[in-house]
Amino acid sequence: MFWKARGRSTVWSFKHSNRVGSWWFTEGVLQQALSESGGNKTATLHWLRDRLAVSLDWSDCDRIAQLSLHANNAIPAIEAWGLPVRQFSPAAVSNKDVDMSEYWRRYSAMFQGQKTQYFLPFVPESRVREYW
């Protein structure tokens, strides 16, 4: 599959400076998140983390970036479906930044997933801008 459309987005972490990551979602998912969150930025980011199933130890998910391609540009993409997962990944126990009391408090809590995401093996950094 190749992506040709404009307006793809990703959630990222300012602290970890990972704006140009590999996982992206469509403008439709972003608009649904904004609509269901009443336009509130914090609520939108929580909605996206839950529906994209981004583990708490993977990213702070405090920013959104957008990828825009010109009409004749295309990049390879692999489509994936977000599955329900625990809120912390299995690797969280070895992460020194994870508060273990928070880990155990949320041990059985799940993110719902259920949104389509795209893995982009190549992201043209010059086409990525901060959404907020």
C-alpha cells in the first residue's frame, strides 16, 4: 500500500522528541477525536491514546504532528488495526522512568484500540509539522 493523501497525523512526546515516528493515523481519526472530546486538547490526546492503544511507557502523547504530501507524492505504508492492550507494555517493568505503584494500580486496565493505524517505514521529515 502507498499513502498519497494529505493530512496524516501522529501523537508524540515533546520530552522524548519523537515527532517523526513510524505510526500514523488519518485525518478522520483526528477529527473524530476532536469531536468526541469537545475540542479539548487534553481529552483529545487521551482519546487518541486509548483508541490507538499507545502504552503509557511508550510515549507521553502530549503533542500531535501532521504529515502532508503533495498530490503526486506517495510513501509506502502498512495498515494495522489497534488491538485492545494493557495500559503498560510488558517492557514497562524494566523501564526506570515508570512508577511501579502506577504500573500495579493500572495492571489490569486496558486501552480499547479499534482504530486503523499506518506504519510508515520512511517519513520525509521535511513534510512533518506540529499540529499542536
